Amino acid sequence: MGILERMEYTGCTCNFKTYSKSYKLKKRIPNAIEDMCIFPDTQEAIVSQAQWDRVQELRKNKRRPTKAERQGLFSGLLFCPDCGNKLHFATCKNFDGKQDHYVCSSYKSGRGTCSAHYIREDVLRELVLERIQAVNEYIRGDVEGFQEEWLHYRRADQERDIREDQKRMEQAKKRLATLDVVMPRLYEDYALGEISKEKYKKMTSDYEAEQERLKLEIETTEEWVEQRQAMGDDLDAFIALTKKYVDVTELTQTIVNEYIKKIIIQAPDKSGGKRRQKVEIIFNFVDEVEIPVLAEPMIAESTLGRKKTA
């Protein structure tokens, strides 16, 4: 396991990180995270959970150099909304920068299962830079107004979730109370010979499984408190980001990674003699907030030429 993969840096303790197929074998195999035993907050954290999660996401989208020894600025971040796959970066030594582009990985020169969703990197670079500049200006112009607007959108979702959680919790508690009455009666019926041993064991097993499920469901309703705290953390992190990059005039790999979670590239509309293509930019920390300056798709527009792109 590499240094950047160590969850212990978030302040937790991880047990059962590896396993062996046989006690006779010395080789240890890494366990999946869901199979580990993780104890949070057992030591001082070096990085926050959000930072660690972001690093893992970036490692998953690690860029590979092309034969032309150039890497796409947005490689690993572009997604096709039609098939769900990523867009691949395409270049060659004979290309100048304006010819570098991205295409859907399912396209395969027209032989695949999806259209190309072709977009040039210089066009995308310009769109993303424009959106980041607009977001920075918008937030710095009225930080308190942005906070209120952000909380307004999140609060509406939060209040709806809380109502649904409370309703589920009430139903789960009522059912648990019913089971607390049913279980002793079931034993009495078995003891009196009114039901068979097999039926008693089957019903007891089913009721116990239901009890565990209900207890877990009740516990999950408390998560909204943690989510509310996380909302504030996300908001502060995004505002800090806009203060860190006051005057962005050129995109770098670091800026892209810090701002952008993913970008959705729609198939172009070629009607009316022009090529219009929607580009949806999803930001880190505030990806679920429908504030127009953050969430409205951008449009890449050009006059159709001879080159065919799907």
C-alpha cells in the first residue's frame, strides 16, 4: 500500500488490511475497504477525510502520457452522459495544441456503441477558465450572499430529508416495539407446544433479522446531523479556494484538480449551420447546489466545417 493510500492519516485505525488465502502461504492480499475494520478518531489526523477522499479520486483518474508525450489537462474528468463512460484524450506528435481533443471511449471511430462527443481541449480550457473566473468573481463580490443562497438550496433538501428520515424512524420504532411484544409470546407458544420447534426457529430467526435491520435504519436517521456539519465544511472549503486563486488567468493541473469534480460533455447539436455543444461543469464541495453561476451548462459554439465529428 502506497503512502497516499493510508487511511490512518485521517486519524483512524485500520485492522484487517490484508489477508492470506491459506495459512501455508506467506503472500498477503490487500482487503477491500468494506472488508476492513476501521475505527475513526483514534489518533490525531494529518489530513482531513475530504482531502484524503479527493486524493483517492485523483489517483483513480491518474493521467497517462500519450505517445506524443502530452497529457490532457482534463483527462479522467470528462464523462459522456449517454453511455456513462469517460472521454479519452487524443493527440499525436504532428498535432499542434489546437488539434488535441477528447472523444468518448465508446466511440471507437464510429464502430463503437456511442457517438464521439468530440470537443477540442483548447475550447474546453477556455470554457472552464471562464466559468472559474465567473464563480470567483461572483463569490468574492458577496460572500455572505453566496453563503445564504448556498444554504437556501441545501436547507430545502435537508429539511425534506429530515422529514423523510423522521417518518421512517417513527415507523421503525413502532415496528421494534411490536416485535418486543411478539418475541416473548412466540416463545410462550413454543413452550406450550402450540408451534413446532422448526417453525419457532424460523420465525425467531426472521424476527431477529428484522430487528437488526430496523435498529440500523434508526441509527442512519442521525446522519443528517453529520451531514449538516459537512455542509458548513464544504462551503468554507470552496470559499477558501476562491480566495486562494484571486486572479486566475491560466489553468494549471493543480487548479483544475482543486476546482473540478467532473465535466459532462453532451453530444453536439448541429442544426442551423452551427455546432452547439453543452458542457456541464461539476465543482468540488458544492456539486449538488443548483446556483446558476455554478450549475448552468456552458455552450461551446462554432460554425460547421468540413471535418465530421459525431
